[in-house]
Amino acid sequence: MPAALWTGALSFGLVSIPVALTSAVGSQHSVVFRTYHQRDMGAVRIRKHCGIDDELLDDSQITRGYTAPDGRVALVTDDDLVDLPLPTAHTIAVTGFLPLADVDPVRWRRPYLLQARVGGAKPYVVMREALRRAAKAAVGKVSMRGREVLVLIHPYEDALVLRTLYWPDEIRPTHGLAPTRPVALADEELDAAVELIDAIGPADLDDIRDAYQDALQQLVTAKLEGAPLPAAEPVPATPAVDIMAALRQSIDDAKRAKHPAKRRTRGRTKAPAGSGRR
């Protein structure tokens, strides 16, 4: 189990559940690059210098601060942040409930796992099963990493997941992204597009591979072993085509991919008994 990023209580009415927050995702999926000096392969280190006297600084000499519009700077220490009069500093405060489907995925930010701490086993399971039975997710707030965040809590397998959400004013408007002029759509075009969706069929997220990471791994392996580098595949041209013809061709291709024609086997047919020449 990864180290806890936050510990406190999940407040559910008068029920308080001691919990720890850990990341729900890992970094082992990706090939990790580091920076090196080309001449001698020494690892590159980032050093921090003062912007006034160019003095090299260590972490003990550095603090955070806020610069006001008039240029004044208010320094803020770790102790200042710990002592903020904020109820959500050590508590995930549930403020209401709604169906998970009512939250647009554009609001989703990052998932975390909620782990029950000592004394929290029963209330943890009670909340998990209550959310499951009610088909609802809990909405609340918590302070973490220097800010108060909006969160959504819902069951996932046998655990509770806390998903941070973007605040409403953080979502950019979609005005001007879609075509502004009216677009004429024929019913047969929409019918064909829906037919293509049905022909392609459901997606299995667990079966989709990350081709970029596969290609990166092949590149790194070739570099380490002094082997020829994998050749890039040519990018096919995308000429403008009639959308109806493209939909029909795509439907045919999808159907053939789902139901490939079986190879016919040629064999000799056995003659019925007594049918031979005398």
C-alpha cells in the first residue's frame, strides 16, 4: 500500500470515519526519462539561485510568499498553513449526495483511495454499502496540498474512492468550439453513424494497449543493445471523402472485423453406400 498523502476523518452527519488518503494510480505505466550531460553522461541537477545576488540556496533558505499588486510580499510559512482556521484541514466534510451519473466527467480531476484507519472499519463499510444501496455518491470538501478542493466519494470494488473535482469557475466555456453556422444533417447520415457505433461494438478498456509506451520501450531497448532503431510507420493521407460513403465503408469494415469469414475446407464427399458402379 502506498504511503498516505493525507490522514483525518470522513464526516458523514454525526458519524466520523478515521481514514487515510492514498493515490489510486501509479507511475509504473510510463517509460521515465531523466536528463543527462551529453558530454560525460552526468545526471543534470537543478540548483536554485537567488534572483537578487545569485546566491546558491538550499531548501532551508527558501520560503513561500504572496506578491501583492503593489509589490509587497507576504511570507507564508508551513506553520501558518497548518494553523489556518479551516474545518476541512483534517476532515472531509460531506455536504450532500447525488447520482454519480449526474457529475459530468469534465469535472473529474484525480482519483484517490480511502483507507479505513483504526476504529473506522464498521462506519467505513456502512457508508460504502449505504452509497451502493442508494445509488448515490457523496459530495464534500477537504483541504490538501495548499488548497480546499471539491470531492466526490463513491464505492469502487470493495473500497471507497475519493475523486477531486474542478470548481465550476475552473471549467472553460465551450463557446466558439463547435461550428457556428448551421450544418444540414440528413436522417440517413445519422442512422448510418449510429449503425457504425453498433457495428464497432462495446469497448473493453482493459484490452486497449498504449502503443506510444510500447514504441518507447522498443526504442530504449534498441538503444541499450545497439540494435537498429524501429522504423516509423508512414502517416496515411486523409483525402476529403463523401461522409455517407465513408460511413458505409466503415460499417462494412467493422462487421467484417467482428465476424471474419470462415475459410471453406474442401474435402471429398463420401458416396452413399451402394451407389458405386457394378
